[in-house]
Amino acid sequence: MKTKFNLNGKKTTRKAIQEQLGADRLATMLKEAKETFMADPLIQNDFFIGSGMLTIAFE
């Protein structure tokens, strides 16, 4: 399963997000997003972070 990250609607990388949030917080967000996706793939996974809205999508 491929993971895509968008910050304020613009594509970004996992590395850039990890630098802003830290590895532990990103891992927690990914776990929550994956659980939500498995329950219902149509739900959009958005998280508010200090610099804007982070959207995590799976393919």
C-alpha cells in the first residue's frame, strides 16, 4: 500500500513531514490513518498540525 502526504493541498514527502513532527508523532498519525482507512476507505484522513492541514491518503 502506497502512502501519499499532502500539506495544505500540496504534495510533500514523508521525510519533510517527519522533520516537522518527529518520528513518534508521525508514526501515531499513520497508525490512526491506516486504521480509519481499513474501516472505511472513503473517509479522508486529515490532521491539523502547526503549519496547516496534513492529509494522508493510501493507494
